[in-house]
Amino acid sequence: MSTDIDAVTSAFTDLVGRAPVGVWAAPGRVNLIGEHTDYNDGFVMPFALPQRVTMAAGHRDDDQWQVMTLDGDRIETFARAELQPGMAGWQAYVAGVIWALDEAGHQVSGADLVLTSDVPIGAGLSSSAALECATLAAVADLDDLEIKPMERARLARRAENAFVGAPTGQMDQAASTLCAAGHALFFDCRSFDFDQVPLDLAGAGLELLVLDTRTPHALVDSEYSARRDSCEAAAKILGVSALRDVSDVEHALDRLDDEEMRKRVRHVVTENQRVLDAKERLQAQDYRGLAPLLDASHASMRDDFEITVPTVDLAVETARTAGAYGARMTGGGFGGCIIALVDVGRSNEVAAAITQAFAAADFGVPAHFTAAPSDGARRLR
């Protein structure tokens, strides 16, 4: 992807009048399995995508940050005094990182930042986390800040939670920071321990189709918050610190009177187990064994957590009919992407079947690509 490096380097030079100090990148992610388990102290298994935010950066002499995006050629400037939670606009994700670093006691100086991104927005592929983690990588390196990778992920999450106002868990920023090429990231959202689990689908004659239904969603909304609140309320009733601690799901459900809460709990507890099962199957190189876990995960999100929508359900059903071994929605829900496990070379065929089904249902035209596990945030130049 040298074209994005050259593009931000050239634009930075044109904007500032000198070459950048360097170029950094952070990827979007797709979650193989483990949805809405992160804020319940559970387990997730994402991997980083080749799609990324690429950012050229250099020092400024004043205490300001100038941010330019090539996607629309927009320029925003803000000073330290303007770093107040609740800032509106895409630049809030950049400003929030500066704010989080300041809050943590790191000395961050002004900077010029020029960025571009090919991570789809609103598709459940963590475009916001990619922007946060690219910003953090760039400004931390500019000021020679010694911040370990996991702490970088935590600071980026702090920016999204407390500055932007999105009540997300730690998975997105951890994936964008910690992932390694050729691997999925098994991540414990309580201890922040993680393992790199080999994900060589091609070696097994398989590939993972990612299809964007182009049904936009927003995480800063009442639906996401309502589910998080329901999980926290259930944990309190069950006398555990988080739903991750529920070991006997049937016993737990017997103690809950509210049917909606029962469904939310059942999803989280069974989804956690599916992540653990998926890790075992990857370690055993039983990649086709992922298929029933993907299918069960989607059914749970549809029926118990109630976060799928008609476009997503149709895409999953059609993928299976067209030959996918298993398929599920990925991301926070209410739109976004699905993933489907297919034989190598069949992604286009399955995607074409979904496109045809969408046309028959009078839905829009989806987009798709084949996912390849990639590296997390890093300096490119």
C-alpha cells in the first residue's frame, strides 16, 4: 500500500511546506467471533485487516494540532484549551487521543497530521479505533513517549469512551494495536492477556469473505447502551462482577424474571464459550470446525441479543445457501458487515448471490472483499 504512504507524504509536504517526520498506520479489524462480550469482561477473537488509516505527522512550534484528511480534503485545527469531552465531528477521535495522553501525564506537543483511510465507515470494522490508534502511534513516537502497546490500546479506548462518548469495550483498540499478520488475537477483556493464534485459512483451502451490507450503524446510540445496561443489571442480580463469571447459564437464567434480560445473558455466556471453542479449533487447525460456531453466534445475536437487521440476516442466509460453510454478522450490530467461511476462490460467487438477493429484496448494493490477517499499528516510514 505504498500509494497511501506517498499520498499522505505528498499532501503533508504541500500543506506544511516540509516533509513529515514519519508515516504511521493502524488497521481496522474484523471480529472472527465474540460479539458484545468485551464490556462483559469476556473473550473476543478479532484480527487486523489490510485496510488501515495511514497518517503522516510532524512537529509544530505552537501548542496546536492541525489535522487534514485526504478523504474530502478537510482541515481542522484545535488548541489544547479546546480539548473538552463532547467535541463533535471526526476530529474528536484525534483530539480525544491527545486529551487522553495529557490526562495520563504524558507530555504531548503540537503536531501537523495528514491522514487517509480505506477502512469502511459505519461497517462495524472499527474505523474509529483505527483513527485513534494511528494518531496515538504517531504522536507518541513524535514525542518519544515510551508507552507499551497494551497501554496504548487502553489510552485509545479512553479517548473513545470518555472524550467521544461511545461506551465501547477494549476489543477494537486492542486489535488495532496488538494484532499480528497471519494470526487472530485471542483477547481476555478482563486481564488484557492475549495470545496470537495462527489463522492460516488459505493453507486449509479456505478464505473469509467480508461483505458490507452498507447498512450504516452508530455505536453512540440508545440500543447499544441499553444492552450494556441490561448486562450490568443482570450481573448485579446474579451477584457477579460481570457476566463472564457466570458458569452455569441455565441456573443463572432461572434466577432472572425478565425475559429480555434472560436472552441478553444467554447470548453473552454462550458467546464467551464459542470464543473459547474457536480458539481450540484454530490451535488444532480445524478451520472448518469454525463453521457451526459462526452459525450459532449469528443465531444468538439475532434471537437473544436482537442486534441484527433484515439486510444482515438475508446476507447470512444467502451466503450459506450459496455454499458458505458458516456465516455470521460481525461488529456491534444494527447493520454493518457479515463474514462467511468459504472455499478459496468462491468469495466472489457467494457475494454475487448476496447481491442478487439484495436486488430482489429492494436493498442496496453490498460491497465485499476477502480478509487477510494483518499487522497492528506501526510506523511505516
